[in-house]
Amino acid sequence: MLTEHFDFIVIGGGSGGYAAARTARETREKVAIVDSAQSLGGLCILQGCMPSKTLIYSSEVLHLAQKGKAFGLDIPAAAINMPALHLRKLDIIKEFSDYRQAQLESERFTLFRNRAKFIDHKTIELDDGRQLTADHFMIATGSTVSVPALPGLSEAPCWTSDDVLELDFMPEKVVVLGGGIVACELAQFLRRIGSEVIQIQRSASLLKDFPPMAAVTVERAFLDEGIQLYTNTKLQSISYAANEFTVNFQHQNEMLTIRTPHVFNALGRRPASGQLGLDKAGIETADSGHIICDAMQRTSNFKVYACGDVTGPYEVVHLAIMQGETAAKHATGRPTHAVEYDSKVSVAFTDPQIATVGLSENQLKERGIAYFSADYPFDDHGKSILMEAKYGYVKVYADELGTVLGAECVSKDAGELIHTMAVAISLSAKVQDLVKVHWYHPTLSEIWSYPLEDIADELQTTGGVN
Ligand SMILES: Cc1cc2nc3c(=O)[nH]c(=O)nc-3n(C[C@H](O)[C@H](O)[C@H](O)COP(=O)(O)OP(=O)(O)OC[C@H]3O[C@@H](n4cnc5c(N)ncnc54)[C@H](O)[C@@H]3O)c2cc1C
């Protein structure tokens, strides 16, 4: 069989893969993309960021409407219209996926709608038997839902996030397994559309990768909204019979059993690296299945790069894109730089949202960096009080010269507000400069000026490190 050769082949046309293909195509003629999905677009557009944020935003509007009285409004019983919500989501997603499909199908690339695997160090085989070689490859195959080894879990017909995002009816009762970002975002969505929600989390708090004060704030909001929360648990087993799940778990030395028509498995995702024939190409993976890469995203086979969820270390779209661009520039011999994670932004689209940027307090301590910090609560801030958005706080960390190293924001629209500090960190701005910004009143953003002023004052009075 004739083997076709390309300058650059990308396996997986999601966010990371498309970014790599587009970047490689800037200087190379023959760029191919191989994607086996029935619908093109990747996780972010089809089953991740965009559908989830579309639904979450609608549920926030509903929540505000239901709180009408607090705003001095008389809104007659606001309620969810699930078929309409579902259709709106489909319409919005179609617009994004049509656009991405057109980009992938453009004549700038050769698109193969196939599954691919490596058969040696420089050749992939498609599921129709065709073989392709390339100067360089990019693996951008993403991730799949993980099903941990829990008795009964793999046999029980639990929902994944894909199923929750496809709902066109309001489920009466759902048990949510897990306390990560996807679990929390969709648990609150389900609660807000009217479901009884019971969330079971192994760790002592939800959202354990975020600062403890942030997680506690979200937990308080969840409890206030009526989510039944069990933290510090140990799941024992799950079974399914006669249209009913039985979930057994240990909580505070007690064995508890919950019966429910629906279970949402939000226990995490794993890299989609298992079916790629990586051993044939000399590509090493970590125990987690993540493809091991160097700073230029090169795998242990230097002709092959990886980006996005399949390599990590974070399952976030903008990082997948940055990694894809870095890799493609490196593969095509152009100047580039490693993706820098010390100024990383993270957002959980709960309400209040959690957003962080830069180094966390734990990282500052681990690295032995002396720092100043100050925080300020939203329940003492003009704009958030008039918006009835009083959960949360902002916190800023700066070094002994005043350079901002990290920030936390828990609030309504924290995912927007954090970008002020993201810009500050990217530009190595100092608190002494940031206090001179024209912070407009009354805005949510002006809340940053309080911790910035506190740190600036402290630096001036102490002239040193605390
Ligand atoms: C519910 C949910 C909400 C999320 N919300 C956010 C958010 O708000 N913000 C954020 O930054 N991130 C969010 N994420 C994470 C984000 O969606 C992912 O990190 C990102 O989309 C991963 O992109 P990727 O390019 O690595 O992989 P993907 O977009 O998953 O692309 C992988 C592609 O590879 C193809 N493929 C796989 N194996 C093969 C093969 N062997 N041969 C050919 N093709 C193959 C697949 O068909 C797929 O198209 C969310 C995720 C979920 C599940």
C-alpha cells in the first residue's frame, strides 16, 4: 500500500490539535489532521466548556429571577423550560462546531475522518488500513471519563457530563459523585433547574485544588441553595435494579445508603492514550496514562509532540492551545518558549465563581518565597451589595518588592474579574503601580484596590518582608 507523507500530522482535531495544525500550516504546506469523531469540534465545543457554560448561565438567570423579591421585583414564578433550554444550547453549540468544522475541512489541511494509531516510530495507520508518515506528529487525542474501580460502578448506567449536558428534562433527584470543577458546576446547575441534588465527595472539602477559603465559600453557597453535601466520604458500592440506583458510602463512621433514579459520575477524566500504539513509537507515559513531554511538548520520541488533556498537567483549553502552538513552532524550527504555568489562570464556574491566578499561598510557602498578602470581602463592597452578590472575597499575594505573584477571587463573575490580576502578573506589575489605576466606582473590579492598598501601605511601613 502507498504511504502518504506529510510535513506535520495532528491526531485529534480538538482545541489543542487545531491550534497545532494552524500553527504548523503557517510555514508548512502539507499538514494533515486525523480525527475519528462523528461530530468534529472537540470536547470544549461539543461536550465541555461551551455547552456547560451555556446551561450554567441560563440557570443563573433563572436563579436571579427566582430571587426577584430581594431586588424589589415581582416576577411571577420563574421556572425552567428544559426542551427550550436544550434547543438553545444545541443552536449555540452548532454555530461554534460548524465554524470549527469549516476550519478543519478547509483546503489548507488534509482531513482524515479516521481513528489512528502508531505502527512504528514514524508511521501511523488509519482504521481503513491507510498508512501515513510525517516529519513530525502531534498527539492531541484528549481525555475520556474515568470509571474508578468501585464495586458496581462500571456496570451501572451512570450519567457522565455528556449526559447531563444533553438533558431535555428535569431529573427529580440526582446523586453527584465527585467534588471537582465539573462535578460542582453541574451539581449546582441541576439544583438550580429544580432537581434534588446529593453530592458525595471523598475529600474533606469540595474543589480541593482551590484555596481552602474559596472552597468553603462555595460549600456555604451550595448548602444555602439546598444541595445535600457529604464530604469526607468513602464510596463502597453502586448497584442498579428496577430503574433505581443504590449508592452505599461511608460518612463519619456511619454506613449510608441512598436510592436514586439518577447517578452522575463526575469522578474525573483520564487521558485518551491507551489505543494509540504508543509503545510501537517509543512514546512513554506516566502511570496516570498521560504522555510524558519536555518543555517543548516533545515526547520521548523526538519526532512526536503531545498537547492538551492527553499530556496535562491541567485539563484546560487555553493551555492545550498554548502547548499546541509551542510544539508546532518548535517542530517547524521557529523560535518559541515553554508554556509557563506560574501565571496560570483557573476558574470554576460555580456561583460564586472561583478564579485564581499565579502562585497559590501553598506554592509560595513550598518555594520559600517571602510574601505579603491582603484580602477583602464582597459582603462589605458597594457594587456586590447592591447586586445581592455577597459571597466571597479577593486576595492578593505580592513579594517584598511589591510584585504581584498571585491572586484569588471568589465572587459573581470571578472568572472575569481575575483577568485584571492576570494582566498584572503577566506584566510583573507592582502593587505600588496598581493602586494608581483608575478604579471606577461602583464596580466589582474596584474591590481589587483595597488589598492592593493594604499591601502597598504595609510595604511602606515595614519596608521589608513579613
Ligand atoms: C463538562 C466539561 C466542562 C469543561 N469546562 C471547561 C472550561 O470551562 N474551561 C476550560 O478551559 N476547560 C474546560 N473543560 C476542559 C476542556 O474541555 C478540555 O481541557 C479541552 O477541550 C481538551 O482539548 P484537547 O485538544 O486536549 O482534546 P479534545 O478537544 O478532547 O480533542 C481530542 C480529539 O481527538 C480525537 N481522537 C481521540 N483519539 C483519536 C484517535 N485515536 N484517532 C483520531 N482521533 C482521535 C477525538 O475525536 C477528539 O476530537 C471542560 C471539560 C468538561 C468535560
